Amino acid sequence: MSGFQNKAGVVGKVVVITGASSGIGEATARLLAQNGANVVVGARRTERLESLVAEIRAGGGTAEHLATDVANRADVEALVERAKTAYGRVDVLINNAGVMPLSRLDELKVDEWDRMIDVNIKGTLYGIAAALPSMQEQGAGHIINIASTGGHSVVQTGAVYCATKFAVRAISEGLRLESERGVRVTIISPGITESELSNSITSEETKKMIDGARAIGIPAESIARAILFAIEQPADVDVSEMIVRPAVSTFSWA
């Protein structure tokens, strides 16, 4: 890892990241730590979190971790408390954890629908509930919710997934309209990105389509840079939403 860069809007901030064991969450933890943030990462795969934290510390960064299933409200509360215990506050919460088991509605994969609702929608709400009170009390904070280009348009096999990401955008905008006392709200909507998100797809037809689309996916680091940009803005600037997608694509998913 490279040494710290002088990013005045990031250095010293305490950043909690869910879904940090791979993909966007992992890349964001690395980048923010490289730029001087204190990162607290959560995910279900503890061994990956341990490896990530060890890497960050070996590079001179500061990091903590906690096993977290965002579908469990107590887990999310515990992750935020870990940050407060370790560093005294939470400056940024990145609700990144998400699942995407795409399928046609007539395949009736109801258990997968439930999991998307639990992780993508409830997980985001649990993160807000855990972090918002302390941010309001300290008079500053930043909640960043990871949505998707699927939260802007619905595509075949993506009805439920897209619905959850439309919900993330609606929740984020509602929070922004209600926010007072210095709490900023940002939506990041990635297009096709290199990640393990599509590994949960059990529909063979859909998996073939997505595997083809993944060939044009942008690196997770591209989304991490967008998140860094939003965080490092002056306190009086709120980057409300960014869409980050491949520059050229023939896929509607992009």
C-alpha cells in the first residue's frame, strides 16, 4: 500500500463500511485508509475482513473489523458501536452491503426476493438507524448509500433487485430532505462493476447474460474513487448522487 496522501477532507475521519469483504467495500476501505481515514469494516466473511485489516495496518493505515450481517439490526448497531469505542465517533457510514440474485419473476424464487429486501433495503435502514443519532448529536456526519443503475431503470430479470435499489434511492433522498445539523447524504449508483455480486445468481439463463456483461465491468476502485470524492468535499457541499458506469457498453445493465 502507498503512504498517506494529503486529503484534508478525509484524514482522521472515522468511516464505517458494510459489505467490506470484497468488491466495492473492500476497495473503498483500502483507498480511504491510504488517504488517512480510520476505517471500520463489517461483513459476514470474517477471515476476509481479518486479511483486509492486516493489509491496511501493514501499509501504515488504521482499521478495525467486526463480523456483520446487515440483515440483523443488532449486528449493524454493534459495528457502529465498535467504531465509536475504537475512535470516539462515526463521521461516515457507507451502506454498501448488497445481494443481486437476479431471476425472472415467474421462477418464483421467493427466498431470494426476501434476502434482497432484507439486505438491500432493511440493511440500509438499519445502518441509518445505527449511525444517524450520534451524527445528529455531534452536528456532523455523512451517510453514503450504494444504489445501482438498476435503481434508475428496470430491466428483465431485475424486477425485485431494481425495486430494492429504487428504494435505496428513495430512502436516501428522503433522508437528505430531512437532514439537519450537518448530516450529508450521498447516493452512489454503480453500473456494471467487477465484483462478486453476481455470484449469488441461481438462474442459469440470467447468469449467462450477466457473465457476458461482466466483461465490460469497471474496477471496484473506480467506485471507491467516487466515494472518496464525495467524502473529501468541504462540509458545506453535499454531493447528492453520482452514477458511475463503463464508458462504452451495449448492455442495458451498464
